[in-house]
Amino acid sequence: MSMDDLYHEIILDHYKSPRHRASELEGAQVSVHHSNPLCGDELDLRLRVADGAIEDLAFDGDGCSISMASASAMGQAVVGRELGDAEDLAEAFRLMMHGEGHKREDDLADGIAFEGVAKFPVRVKCALLGWMALLDAIESYRGGDGRGSRDD
Amino acid sequence: MSMDDLYHEIILDHYKSPRHRASELEGAQVSVHHSNPLCGDELDLRLRVADGAIEDLAFDGDGCSISMASASAMGQAVVGRELGDAEDLAEAFRLMMHGEGHKREDDLADGIAFEGVAKFPVRVKCALLGWMALLDAIESYRGGDGRGSRDD
Amino acid sequence: MDATMIRKDFPTLERHVHGRPLVYLDSAATSQKPRAVLEAMQRYYEDANANVHRGVHALAEEATELYEGARARIARFVGADPRGIVFTKNATEAFNILAYSYARHRLGPGDVLLATEMEHHANLVPWQLAQAEAGFDLRYVPVTPGGELDLEAFEAEVATGRVALFAVTAMSNVVGTINPVADLAAAVKAANRDALVVVDGAQSVPHLPTDLVALGADMLCFSGHKMLGPTGVGVLAGDPEILEAMPPFLGGGEMIANVTLEGATFNEVPYKFEAGTPPVAEVVGLGAAVDYLERLGMAEVRAHEVALLEAVLPALEGIDGVSVHGPTDPARRGAAVSFAIEGLHPHDIGTIMDREGVAVRAGHHCAKPLVRKLGSVATTRASFYLYNTLEEIPALVDAVETTKRFFDR
Amino acid sequence: MDATMIRKDFPTLERHVHGRPLVYLDSAATSQKPRAVLEAMQRYYEDANANVHRGVHALAEEATELYEGARARIARFVGADPRGIVFTKNATEAFNILAYSYARHRLGPGDVLLATEMEHHANLVPWQLAQAEAGFDLRYVPVTPGGELDLEAFEAEVATGRVALFAVTAMSNVVGTINPVADLAAAVKAANRDALVVVDGAQSVPHLPTDLVALGADMLCFSGHKMLGPTGVGVLAGDPEILEAMPPFLGGGEMIANVTLEGATFNEVPYKFEAGTPPVAEVVGLGAAVDYLERLGMAEVRAHEVALLEAVLPALEGIDGVSVHGPTDPARRGAAVSFAIEGLHPHDIGTIMDREGVAVRAGHHCAKPLVRKLGSVATTRASFYLYNTLEEIPALVDAVETTKRFFDR
Ligand SMILES: Cc1ncc(COP(=O)(O)O)c(C=O)c1O
Ligand SMILES: Cc1ncc(COP(=O)(O)O)c(C=O)c1O
């Protein structure tokens, strides 16, 4: 269990050059705010949905490298996917974080770099923050209220 | 510290043949009810005051030998005394129970037999139950409300 | 189960008092602790001591794992979901959570909170305080002279359909009675669909196999210190969905999701009800206590106590002037045995027996209404546990005889 | 005071983590425990273990003496009347007693409860929950960018004459600030005669000499586990007459005078607020902790921490990109030192420093409003105590440097 298991090169890269990070998203139908009550990490996620698929997303927030990098990698992995498919991918990621399986590795793309986080229980919530926000955003979109806020 | 320090012969005698024990007292101006919240002992005390002195008293209750015998010995010691004098005697008894002095030993009469109770901290409250009721009854009498109830 | 071997695990039982070997018959007040429990806490303090949940450093992680690991094992021990295990300071706090965050909010005029005359003050006073604010009716199932619940009266109460909360002890701490909780719970629910069934497990969880579902209980309150665990920890075990729907009770750190100057949002259960630094070492200790009990097997523990009861009940009844309160059939009762000696007051009995090395409790046992119902202000109670042996019963009998002789002088 | 010698009393400090000697800099979260405290509890459990107050047998008497003896010593340690020492499960419960049994009853519309932006959630959330029911105004003294109270704003609040309760921490757990509590209390009382002054002593009592009267506090809340004592015990120390006038909070055994089916009357303080079986072993442990601290002398403890601050503040500020929050003058602050590393998140910093054996805390430290005011969602905090040495400071500095290098790759 070394520091490089946790801070994989790919993670540091996403942290330093985040993809899909922005404080606005044109035409977004849904926006959610999540935070981690234990460490205070905060994350906003905006989604634009078209034809039942995620056309684009944007996240913003204040959090550690793991949470921000994970949200960045998630953006890459889910843009273009149908909502149900994205939910399924989120579940695959969650299982990986709890050391309960490796599903859809290819689809997770850079998300797979977070595998080592599973060995650091206190950081698992960080890696999940963006994905939990995504699930919530999809639910909000379906429910049609367009706004959500949760503390994970 | 032997059992006979606690259960002095005089105490057992008062327990078996209590003086001043009755459920009524003719002409009583004041009646108080006290109990010990820890062990559940209960005691009623009635006073008849004349010319600023205790003309007679009666106690009744449900309690251990120490509490009942102490009330009995107290009755003997205070009947006939002026109220202020009885209060002073109660304080002398309290000090003896806390191992803080021996005052007015003669006036305490059989009350002196309770000296050994001081060595049994959990029983001190028992020995004091009647005396505390007395102080309360005197206060009630002076306040003129004639009824009191306290849990020591 | 070999109680003689088991005794070796309990340092306190090696003690002498007043020059005699201690015969500890006060486990219903608090049990003694096996070395395994003391060592688990010692190890925690020496090795992993750190505040839980909020740290990224190694000690904090270890402490959190020990704490949450104990939660999982304690949950399994009573057949509960770990999310429904709230750690409190004692059983009393558990009842108060329900009184403040459930009874005060959910019950009002017209509702009945049904308790029983057999309850410990912990399962009475919180409801009385809530009643003064919320204005529901507080009613009681009477107790028969034999120390059992009056089932006819119970049925009449339940039939009103107004019972919104039913609070009952699984085992009396005074007279030992084991109540038919599962039947009572079913009857309450049948006639009062949304009623909350609250069970006092302070005496039953240490002595009987316990399963929340089999009990039909929505909520179960118990204390660590009566089941080989340390002081300073109790448990509210219940349905996590019901807990989730309740407003918070104590405010502070750990129980929040977010705090601003204007207000706070709250964490999920069980954390919502665990404000502030929890009793970490104590929970670790209680986890070790549960491990110890599971290793012995709760069915074995119960069988041992039935065997003790089969000996002690006739032994006490056989003494002239002594009578035992409560059920006479060991199958219907636990090992808390209250008795009376004719003409003697429990306080005096307790003092003399102590001199003989026999530790019993004298008083109202925090169940004044029940003791009053038995026609007294106090009883003398000898209560047994897994480390008591048949060999200690003669010492109890002798101490009773000595007490009688002492006051017959 | 020789911290190197003192360290030998603390088993945990001998630990290694990730192959390196532990540098424990998280005492503001919870302190380590000296052997004397662990042994006092062990001895209690092995020898005297029994439930307190209600027993006539020898163990119960001994347990009661140990429990009440500790109360007397803890009272003396903070200059309080033993009748005004209520044992709780933690500091958080102490605040909640005041929120439920004082604020909810005595404050109403038109009254101001004045807190500060510097408070721990334990000294915020209970008031917020009470405010929602009682409808008083909840106002805050702002914090300056330097991490101190804005005294001008404080004076303006106080001058309204509407302050019914003033709640303030004696020492910030995030930025270390020592507040001038005695002056603040006097100012509050001068303009608001009946105001209750509530002081959060969770960080000050472990680190500074404390005297309730000198502080001008009516009520002081603190926790055992931050002052060398065990988990599971806290203290509400205050004026017994004020406590006596408050309605009860938790209902149950021990806190009652009499109970009938219709209602209860209550015991005198402090027992009125100690419902159920108290944390007996924990109070005994806290008594031993206080003995330990008194042997060293609190003035000595404070002097040692000032010496540490004089070294650590410049050492941290000397690292490129590092800035320390809060007062820079050691005389005005305690040894909880929050710092930032430019461009790095505290959570990441904490993880890397842990790998270097240095245990610091990362997060909002249960003081979200304050941390937000500092312009962040989290800080990294190194907090020192009597067992930390000057020799540990280079390890802290090295770990910070290593962390910077790690993320500069
Ligand atoms: C300033 C301050 N107040 C209150 C508390 C609450 O203490 P506890 O969690 O022990 O209840 C803490 C510690 O967490 C603190 O640092
Ligand atoms: C039946 C019963 N309920 C509740 C309690 C309260 O437990 P605690 O004092 O640990 O809160 C006790 C023990 O005192 C008990 O025997």
C-alpha cells in the first residue's frame, strides 16, 4: 500500500488539469450540490440532457485531489451515455470502491485509476462524491425539479 | 467497625419499641412527609407547638431500623424544647453524623447511640431522616403553611 | 458452560469483603467485567486511541474501524441493522431520545402512551416529562400480585385503538418476570397499526437470546454495563427508517451534514443521534463483551440461570419468614430475585448480609410504582449472572439466617 | 516540566505508524492517556466495580466514594462547587442540557442569544435547535480575518441590553485564539444583568489554568477525553443555584426524588441532571487525569505549550507557501495550529503527512462557519499538548516539505 496506489499519476493529472470543470453550463436542466460532512468537501454538478442521454456536464467545487479528480474522470466517462447506462456505470464504480468487483473497466476509462483508493477507507467517500452527485442529478432530472442538494 | 457500632442495643430497642410513633397527633398544627430517594424510606412527622416549644410530636413511616429508631430517639430528645433549641440540637446531631464534632451529648439522650452510624456513610441519611423532617416541620410551622413534603 | 471456570475471567470475583470471599449477587444493578473486556479497552487506549470518523491519520482510521466494527457485532447480537444501532451513554438516554424525538413530536391529545406498572424509572419518567408537554394520555397496564402483567387489562387498553406507543420491559429488574413481548407487540400492532413498540432490554439482553424481529419491537433500549461491558455506553437499537424520520435530539458535531450560522442539516442515522465525541473505548469494550457472550452462547447463559433459579427459589422459600416476589416458575422469570424477610427492612438486611460477604441490593430498584404495588417501599434483591455458581446459594441462605438471628436478639 | 520524561507515561506515544515513530499532533481532537488514568479505571473495574449511590454493600460504597471523590477533585480543578458539577457523556451533552433546560424555557421572542462565529458545532447547533422552538434571536459576534473576535461588533450587540445568554469559547479549536472571556462576561453582565454566560472550555480546561469565578462564567462545558481522561465523560460545571432552578432534562433513575404513576419529583443537583447509571469508571479516570495535571501544574503545562508555539509558528511560516491561521502571538493563543499550504487541499496534506508518521487533522474541525470565514472549506491542524517536544517540530516541518514535493511532481 504505497502513496502511489492512492495518488495514481492519472489522478494527479486530472487534479491538475481537470476536464469538465466549470461554474456554469449552458442549457443545463439540472444542478445539484453535494458535500461530504466529514471533511467538508463541496461539489456542484450541472447536467444537460438530450434524447435521454448526458449531452454535457460541468462540475465545480472545493475539495481534495481525489474528489476533484474523480469528478473530472467521471465527466469523461459518462458524457454521451444514456441516463440508465450512466447510472449503471456509477454502480460499477461504487462496487470497485468498496472492493466488491471490477465491472465495465473499459467504460470507466480513467476512472479505473481510482481502484487503489479502495485501500484507503477514509478517502472512498471523496472518490464517490462526484458519482453520488451524478446519481442525484439524474434522479432530479427525472423528477423534473431540476435542483438538488445533499450531504453525502 | 463492627455491626454493633451500627446496630447499638439502644437503636434496636427504639426500633422494636418506638416512642412517639403514631399515625395521628391531636391538635397538631403541622405535618410533613419526607422520604429518602435512594432507598425509599418514608416518614411522616406531626408537631404540636405551644408557647414556642414542641409540646408533642408523632412520627410514622416505612423505613429501616436506623431511620425509625432515630426518629423515635429524636422524639424523646426534643419534646419540651423551644423551637430554636430543637433546631440547634438537630444541627448537633447532623455534625455528629458527619463526624464533625460532639456537641450537646447529654441533650441528645439516646440519640448518642447513633454515633457509630457515622462510620457507615450510606446509612447516615437514614439516621438523619427524622431530624431533617423536624427542621422542615419547624420551618413550616413558622411559615404558617402547616404542610410540607420533601425528599431528602 | 462451566461457571467455575468462567469466574477466573472476572478479577473482581476474587475479592474478599469484610474478610470473606465476595458473593456478588447484584448483577441486575451492574455486572462484573471479564478481563477480555478490560483488555480490549486498554489495547484501544494504548494503541489506537484517536477521535473517530473525522481523521485521515492512521490512529483515527484504526479507531473508526474498531468503533464501527463493534457496531456491526452488537447489531448482529440483537438482530438489528447496524444503521439502527445508536450508541448512547446508557439505556436511560436511549429512552429519552424516543421521548424527545418521537413521543413529543408524534403523540398528542387523544393518543395513548401505554406503559406498565412494572417499568423501571428509565421507562417511566421520560414519558411523564414528554406527556407534560405533548398532552397525550399516559396509561399503565397493571401488575398482578404475582408480579405479572394483567393481560385482560392490557387487552382492554389495546382494544381502544388509541395506543400510539407501547413501552414494556422484556424482563423486570425487580421481580424477574419475563413478559411475553412478542405476543404483546403483535396485539398492539393488530389494533393500533402505527403504534411504536418500545422494549426495555436492559435486563433481557444480558440474560436471554435477543432478536429484534422475533420480539416484534420497533425499538430496544439497553445498557452496556449490565452485560459485561463498561459503564458509559448504552444502545438504542431500532428500525433505521423510523429513526431516519425522527428529528434530531442532541445537537453538535458528528450529527450534522452541514452547519451555517442560520441553521444545520443533519447526518444520516445512526450518526444523526450520536452528537459529539462518542464513547469510543466503551463501544469497543461492549463489542468485546458481546464477543464473550456469543462465545458462551446466550442459550447456555439462560440455561445456567434457570438452573440457579431452580435451586435458589426453593432454598429461599424454605427459610422461615422469607417470601419471594414474582413468578415461581423459573421458565417464566429471570434471575433477579426479590425477597422479603418478615418484620425486617431491606436496608437492614442488606447491611448485615454485606458483612457476611454477600452483596445484594436493598431499595426500590428504580421501580417505585412496582415496589409500592408489591405492598412495600423496598425489597431485598439477589440477582445472578453467568459467573454465579450453585455453591454460592448456601452462602446466600446462611447470610439470610444470620440476618434473622441478628435482629432476633 | 520535562516532556521527554512525561512521554514515558503515555503508551500510545511509543507507537510507530507506517514504519515511523508516531508524532501525534491531534490532541485538540482527543488527547492520549497516561498509564495513571488507565490504571485508575482498571483498578476500579477489578476492585470496586458496582453501581453507585443505591447500594448498601461494600463494593457499592467504594464505587460511590470513588465517584464522588472524583467529583470533588474535578470541582476544585476548575474552581467550582461540587454541587455544580454535572457529569455528562461529553461536552456536547453539557451544551444540550443548557439548550433544553435553560434556553428553551427562559429565552423567547425579543431575547438575544449571542454566540460567536468562532464556535464549535457543539456550541452552535444546540442553540439553533432551541431557537427553532423558542423563537429568540440568535446572533453572532463576527470573527476578524486574523481569527479574533470583533470586539466592536461585540460591544454593539451587548449594548442592546437584550442579551439573555452569551455563549463563547475560551479557546478556539481551529485557530487557537484565547478569548478574553472574563472581560466579555463582565461586559455582558454590565449591560444585561440576568444574562447567562456559557463558556466552552473543551479546549481551554485541558491547556490553561481554569477558575470558574475568575472567568466570570455561569456555566462551563468541557470533555474528559481532551484532557488525558477517557472517552464517555464530559462536565457541565456551573452555579448550583442556577442549575437547581432549571427543569430536568433526561428523565430516569437517579435524577428523581419520588416517582408515582402520575408523575415524579426530582432529586437535588447535581443528581437531577445525571439520569441513569453514570459513567462511573470514566469519572474515576477523569479524576486521575486531573490529579496528573495538578501534579504537573497547569501553569507549567501552559508554559510548555507557549514554548512549543514560539518554535512552531516561525518554523511553519518559514516554509514557502505555508501560512498559519489565527493569532501570531503565542501569548494570545493555544497550541491548536491550523495552517494552509498554497494550492494543496488539507485532506491530501493529512494523508501524506500520515505516511510520514505525523498525525494531523484535516477538515472543518466541527467549526464550519469559522473555517468558511477563513475562506476555505477545510484546514490542516497540528495541535500540541504537554507530551509534545521541541524535537518533534522538525518532523512536522519535514512532513510538510515532503507533502509539497509529492504534489509538485
Ligand atoms: C471547542 C470545542 N467545543 C466542543 C467540543 C465538543 O466536545 P465533545 O465532542 O467531546 O462533546 C470540542 C471537541 O470536539 C471542541 O474542540
Ligand atoms: C429494567 C431496567 N431498565 C432500565 C435501566 C436503566 O439502565 P441505565 O441506568 O444503565 O440507564 C435499568 C437499570 O438500571 C433496568 O434494570
